[in-house]
Amino acid sequence: MDCGADPTLFASGRAAVGSISKKAQIKKKNANNVTETSKQSLPDSVEPAPGTSTSTISQPKSINREKNNKTNTETNLTKSTHVRDKVNNELTKTEKDALDKCIIKMIATDYQPLSFVENVGFLEYTRKLHASYTPPSRKTLSTVLLPQFYTDIQTKVKIMLNSVNNVAVTTDIWSSDSNKSYITVTCHFICKKLFSIVLATREMSEAHTGANIAATLLTIFQEWQIENKIVTIVSDNGANIKNAVNEHLKKGYKLNDRYFIPDAHYIFPIIYSNA
């Protein structure tokens, strides 16, 4: 058997290999052309062609230039706004409202008169803290800020009272320097801890009879929705207040089918001595 190879076979083999190599070169050249074209015109949203390296694809220079210009513009606007605010040193509405609330809270907490905001020393002090801040007037305090502050506190206290089943009340009638009579009601209850909150101070312009006192107290109790939660009422030993509590409200201690109001003058010293 002749093992010699046919020369024409080798020649055709070399031609085939050469043809394959040439096709590979053409294919590689076309791929390079596609890559170069993608660098110039491929949008952000277009995925690269299969087999094409994503590292060779970049954003068009015009798009990058626009993004850089936009970023620089935003940065400059932010810087200019910051510089303008720093130069003017003006408070925003939110900041001013927060300071106004702090003033009304301070007045309520420290029992300061509303005229406090008109004191020369206080005004000078606030200017030193922030030159652009002007405290609210006494009229604004009494007609706007104080009612708002009261409503906020009232809502919070009512939520607390709604969560408890039993409360105790202390009350007393007293006279101001101008000889006007007032009745004050304080509520005591435990909501995780002991609270003693003044619910109301009302002027008592009518005669201080047991019926009138009881009617005033009942109105206050109903406003705060505690009329059915009161365990007892503590006050002084005045005949009119005893009549209001024992006979009309029936909220004193019950003994032998009669109600007796505890006398604060005797109870409080006992409480303090046992504390």
C-alpha cells in the first residue's frame, strides 16, 4: 500500500487554511470597525453587540460634556444660594415658627406674663442670639400662639386621660388681687407615672352656692370626659364646696349612705408624713 501523500492534497489544505485565516482577519477587522463606530454613536440605552467588549464602549463626548456642564451649574447654584443665605442670615419660616413655639412654651412653663416679649432686655438678648429674629407681639401670643399651644397640650392630656380608668381631683375657690373669684381643678392620675395636671381655672362670678359650684365642676369634668372616672374629690372644709361635692356630685367618700369630702388640710400632711 502506497503511504505517500498526494501533493495536490497538501496544496488544497494550505489553500483552505489560508482562506480560513484570511476570513478570520476580515472578521476581526469588521469587529474593530463596529467597536470604533460604537464609541462614536452608541446611545446609553443600546446594549453592546454580542462578542464586543463593554470596556471598549464609552459615552459620546457630547453627552459627557452636557452632564459635566449640568453638574457644574447645579454646584454653582448651591454655592451661590448658600453664600446668599449666609450673607442675609435670614431665618426660614419653619425656623421662625419653631422659635415662636419655644417662647410660648417658656412663658407657660415659667409662668411669665405675655408682656415679657416686650421687655427691653429680652429683645436685646434675642437680637444677640439671632439678629434677624423678631419675637411675636403680645397680641400674637394671646390670640394665635397661646390658643394653639393650649390645643396641642389639651389633645395630649385627653389621650392620657382616655387611657386610665380612675382619677382623683383636687379643687379650691380663691380670690385674685382684684377680688375676683376663681375655681381651679387639678386632676391626679397614674399613666406609667403619677401626673398632676391643672385642667381648668374658671372665674366664679355667680354666688358661691353648692349648686353653682357643682355645675361649674361638672362642666369641667365633662369637657375632659372624666365625670365617670372620678374616685374622689379633695378640697378644703368650706360648707359650700362640701355641699357641692357630697350632695350634688356625690363624689366624696361614702360612709353609711352619705358622702364626705376629704379635707385637704388634714389629708396632705398625712400623705407627706407617710411618703
